[in-house]
Amino acid sequence: MIKRLKCLTNSHSVNRRRVWHDGHNYRTRCSACGTPLIRTFGEWRKFDVQRDAEDSRKMHPTTGEAV
């Protein structure tokens, strides 16, 4: 429950066990709410489909998910 409250303030919990490199950036999902995250300029932030989505990005190696 406390982790979910962090998510409401955009302080997502990085799931370090599921981090992968998509050819451009490191990506994962929040371990509390499942929100897709991307690491840019040394900071983790929410993955924005309109701004960040590109066809050249690789999918997750084991799950095959793109976002």
C-alpha cells in the first residue's frame, strides 16, 4: 500500500530484476503498480508512448513485451 502511494507522486519503484536494454535506453516496470519505466539521463521516469516509442526499440528478451 505504501509503495502504491509513492506511485501517485511519480516516485515509482524500479524493478531491478526485470531491467533490459532496448537498444536505446534501459527499461523496466514499476514493482508496485506495473507502470512502464525508462531510464534517461541517469533518471528513471514513466515511459511516454508518444515521446519514447520507436520501431527500432527491442522488446523485453523473455516476455516479448514492447512497453
